[in-house]
Amino acid sequence: MRAGLAVFAVTAGAALLPVSAQADGVVNVYSQRQPFLIQPLLDAFTEETGIQTEVLHLDEGLPERIAAEGENSPADVILTVDIGRLVAVVDAGVTQPVENDVIYEAIPSQYRDPEGHWFGVTTRGRVIYASKERVEQDTITYEELADPKWKGKVCMRSGQHQYNIALFASMIAHHGEEQAEEWMKGLKENLARKPGGNDRGQAQAIYAGECDLGLGNTYYVGLMMNNNEEPEQQEWADAIKVLFPNSEDRGTHVNISGMALAKNAPNKENALKLMEFLTSAEAQAIYAEENYEYPVLPGAAVSETVQSFGEIKPDTLPLADVAKYRKAASEMVDRVGLDDGPAS
Ligand SMILES: [Fe+2]
């Protein structure tokens, strides 16, 4: 069985990248991030270091792919989004720990693995989109989403989506499982409809008057505001205001886009150079600007669009501690029947 995998790995590796990509002066990036987001960064990296980059873009199956390639995997640096996906990559055994002062000093400890297997590169807040017209209050908490005063007013995508799972995991981390479950039951009763669609769809629903509050990530608001290809999205964005939950206490739940060093990285030195570069002020500003995210490097520039949402105060609970409760959160969503929508 192992021998079979190894043969496959050689074939897969050879088919994937030209021979030149295996030579010096190259770094191979396996990315779950869209090419338009990372290309400007990689171009800046090549300009600064002379190191060429080869990118394999994979939406699904990234850990499985690297595992199947085995020791001959050309993967050097892995780029992905969400703590859930980063943990999945580590759990698949396809990463190696990084010890590097530049990277450790740039990235606050709450956004990296204590064992050095994954690192946040940007953050995004999981915020409340609130109707400008129908919601008067300008502050809110996640806890309040279960308050009966919002009955029939809340919209969200599936509770099993990784963005919501991370938020629910943070609720468990802060309140314990029992209290978090009571909260989730209240949230379910406040839903306007069965959870569905994506984050932008919740803004659309608010625009359409189907609900008053929705859960969504910060960067989608920037993407909607500046969407010239589908200008109707600008109207959705215009219908909502961004409320940063729990700004007045523990802070807003944030998730990350992140990076990891592949276990058998053939170009390890170059990989570390790229990882260092991604934490530099220059790269942080480009990365944050491209997708309206927040840099992890303290003091790095935030885009004007993102600044217009107001100031975020991130929850300081380490994401590694949040990640521990992902499974419990997913089971809770099923137990509560969150994705079935409100009872009546
Ligand atoms: Fe997203």
C-alpha cells in the first residue's frame, strides 16, 4: 500500500510542476486561497528575493493531495483560510514545525500554533451585519443574538460552515458547553429562516427585508462595497452597518488566513524566506488590502474600506484554544437542529 502511494507521488509531483521548479531559486506554494489574492504578494516576493514561485491552487483536498504525494511532494508552503482548515492540514501530518524569530516576533501568539505548525497571516472578524434602517442599536454581543427581542430577525448561513463552527467553538470556550447550547437554542428560535446561502447572502436578505441581523465576515462587506461586476452587491452593503460584537467586553471573534511549512518541503530555506516575507509590513499591507482583511502584524496598514467599518477589538483567546472545541460545536449544531431553522 505504501509503495503504491509512493509511485503515485512521483507521478503526481512530476505532472504538477516543471523540472525547473524543483531547482534552486524556487518555492512551491500549495494554496487554497484564490490566485488573484496571492499573486501580487508572490510577485513582490520574487522582486525582492529573486526566488521564483510556483503555485498549485486547490480548493478542496489539499491535505490529502500532499499526503498522497508523500516524501516526494513538491509542496513547500501551504496557504489556506480558517483555523479549521489549518488544523486539518496539521492533523493530516503534512506540516513541520517552524522555529524562526522573524515570524514569531511578527505574529502575535494568539494567532499561531504553540507547536509552530501553523501561523495566521491575516485576520477577519465574524461580525453582525445589521439593517441600517431597522436596527437602532450600534453595539451588540453574540450572546444577545439569543435574546427573544430578535425573534424572527436573524439570518445566517449553515451552522456547520467552518466560519460559524469557529464562532460557536469560541462560545463554548468562553461559556462552557451547557451555556453555549442554551444560547444556540435561543439563536435558533430567533432565526428568520432556515440557515442557508453564503455570508453575502445574509446582507442580501437584510436588503430584501427578510431579516434585520446577519452573521458575516468583515471582508465580504468590503468585497460587496467595491463590486463593480455585480453592482447590486453595493446596494446590499449599503443596506447594512457592521456591528463588532462584544467590543465592550471580551472582543469580537476573529478567524485567520494562514500558512504552514510542508513536511517534506524540498526548498525549505526559500519556504522560510517566503513565510518571513508574508509577515513583513509590506506584504501584510498588500495581503490585507487585496481582500479587505486585517494584518496580523501590529501596526501594519489597514485598508480605508476596512477602516470605514469602525475599529475592531479582537477577542484575545488564542485560536488554538478555540480550535479544540470545533468538534463539540459541530455536534451541538446537529443536536440543537440549528440548520433546521426556527421551530415555527
Ligand atoms: Fe470567505
